[in-house]
Amino acid sequence: MGDDLDSPESHDRLYEERGNVPISMPMMQGDVFRAVNVPGFGDVPMDVQVIMHPCSMRAGSVLRERITVAPVATYQTVNSQVWRRHVRVMPLPDLDGNGGRDSAAKFLELTSVPS
């Protein structure tokens, strides 16, 4: 994907769905959830990205009690250099899909939240 990320049009290809995603879609690794209460990170709800592999987050067809997530926060402008050099984050360019802020999931701040 590399150099393609320098064009804003390529950001849409990174995301399968945005906005109000149907509840029937199964939770998957990489999904971002808004306004989640994260124990140990304060009282203000925050955005998180699911880090746990789908096979590990389920016991059969049922979600386990806790899911591993990484906090998502505003990040510098995401381009191909960020993808190559910033290995402690998962860049999420134009996460909201409106040409606005770039974000990133912070891999050094992993935690778990109730599923």
C-alpha cells in the first residue's frame, strides 16, 4: 500500500465501513468503536480499536467477557512515511471520512474492556 497512502482518495480503500455500521456485522480485529469507557484511562469515554484476533475474542459463537483494545487519538498527518517509520501506532488516516483529522491506535497502551 505504501506510497498510495499519500493521496487522500486512497484512504477510503482502508476502511470497509464507516459511520453507522449494521449491528449484524461481527466484531473484527481493526474495528474502531466510539465513546468506550476504558478502565484505567480516566472517566471520559474514548475511541478504541479492537486489537484482539477474532479467533481469540470468541468462545464458539459468543464473545469473551473482555476484548483487547488500543486507544485511538488524533495523530499527525498520515502519509507513507508515517506507515514506514511509526511502528508503535496503527495510522488511521481520515478516520471520520470527511477529509478531517488523522488518527492512530496506540499499540503501547493496550488494555481490555468489557465486550
